[in-house]
Amino acid sequence: MSKIDFLKNEYKNARETNSDYKIVHKELTIELFNLETIWVALSSKHYSVDSHLSIPLICTKDFDGIPAIYVFSKEEYAIEWAKYYNYCSPDSEYYLVGQVNKVPCDFCSLFQIAAVYGAKMVLLDEGDIPVPIGLGEIYDNNNIDQSKIDMPISRGEVEAAFNESGYRFTVKFTPLKALKVNENSKDNTFEISPDRGREIKNHIFDARTGAELYHMLMEKETLNENCYLFTEIMTAMYPLARQRNDEDMMRGFDIIKDVLVKCIWKRLFTDGNVFILTDEENKPIKEKFVYVAYTDYYMYSGNYRYHAIKSEEEIFKAMEANKATGVVITDGPHYYVIVGPENFNNMK
């Protein structure tokens, strides 16, 4: 049994027998701070499905609404807590708890930043024997210098601090990686690595005709990769050609875009679930366009509502109802493929 587990049992026994628990409670706050590693509950609101990062959760469900952070002395306690509350990522592949090492991420900075955001309590090991601890007790019993905080700072913030008189840094947590449910948990299948991105972009230079390009895009890429390529052309390749005033290259990219749109539209309802996106009031996201997502993987990362559809006829009905002239096909946060009237005419 670890020392902190022993102290928790002593604390529990003292509370149950109405004995003096203050000495053992103080020892607990010191032993907690002496650990090399702790685990904390993470915010579901700030969880990124791409990076699996989030920041510590500050919650008011305990202590009569007093804001608290949830800290665990062992990974197994953190996992038991997450299992009990089914506190996982949207795809249930990650527990929303993260590991914090004392070096280089000092615990005192974690607690101090939590206090800046309103936390006043720590609930220790709710997945085992829960112990409530005031943040002030941690400071006092461990002689923490509250005038110093370690936190991530961007280069832009450093430059602003040097160049702007009276500049004040924004206090923020260091993002933490969520724990995988198991080693076989799947990673984000919509994420495209830099190496794969280069392969995809090279496809457009390997094809000699539009028909050859069409078959290459259909056979060697997924729907998501088609959308990635379209976005890369629109945001990087085409602007570069325009900057160089290279009309031949711009015409070539126009042809490639048309081929890509045909591929994307053809496979839209064959590669998985499809959704029409609206804002939180069920209104169109943007005037004159109907937004269509080919995955709900990012559903909980934004502020859109997802409405499942089964056929392209439902897209046309939504266009008619909203007087839209085009469709935006997207994964949610990254790729945007614009299908305009000229594309619909070419596909007829």
C-alpha cells in the first residue's frame, strides 16, 4: 500500500469514528504534493478530437457548487472514476483524464492556474477513497510561493510583452493528453499525416488526362483525402499560381477542381454517414449554401447541429427550402469543398 493510500484510510477511519482527522489530512496534502505524477479530470468542452488534448476540468457538482478540480494519485483511480461516469471522448476511445508530471509541469502551477479560473477545492481520488482538500491548504502546507506560475507562452505573447507597455499575459493551462481506453483504440482516421499529404498532392501530377485523374482519385484516395486535396488546391496551390500569374497552371487547377468535385459528389453517400449541418437554431450556417458533412467525428468539437440524411435528394430539398445555390461538403473543422451551380450543370 502506498503512503497516500495509507493516509486516506487513516483519514476515512478518523472521520467515521469522529476522531481528530486534521493531522492526517495535513499529511495527505503534503504527500499529494510529493508525488512525482498525478492525474486530473479533463474538460470535455475543450477536448480536441484531433490532438486528444484538453485542459483540466473545473466542476461544481460537489461541495455545494464550489468549483473544484479532480485529482487522482494513481492512474487506476482516474480510470475507475472515468468509467463510473462514462466520462470519455465522443468516440469512447479516450478517458477524459490526463497525466501531469511534477517535472517539468510543476503541480503548484496547475493548482494556481485552477485558482485563477475560480477553483477553490481539490477532490482527491474520487475513484477510490475521496478526500476533499482546499487549495489554500495545499499552498500553506507545502510552502508554495503563489507569486510564480509556470504556463505555456507563445512566441507572439513574448514579443508583445517586449514591445507593448503594460502587456499582460493570459493565464492558461498546459493542455494534457487524454488516456487511451486501451492500446488497440483507433486513432483519428480522418487525420492526414504530412507524408500522406505529399502523396495525395503528387497524384494530380501523375495523371495525364482528366479520365486518368478521376480513376486515380477514386482508387487511391478516400473521400476525406479528396476533400483535403481540394482544400489544398484552393488555399495554397491556386493562390500561388495566381501570384505567379501562371495562367496555364490556373487553368489546370480549374480542371482538377472539377474532377475532384465529381469524385466527391459521386462517393458522398457510399463512404459512410452524411449530415446536413445547421447552427444551434437549425438555421443555415451561411446564406446561399447548404453545409453537408461526411462524418460526425467532429460533432462535439463545434457548435453545429447534425441532421442525418440518406440521399442527395434531401440536399436538393434543403437547397430549395433555404434558397441556396451551392453546397459546401466538409469534414467539419478542416476541409471545405464548394459545389456551385456550374458543377451541378457539369454533372448532369
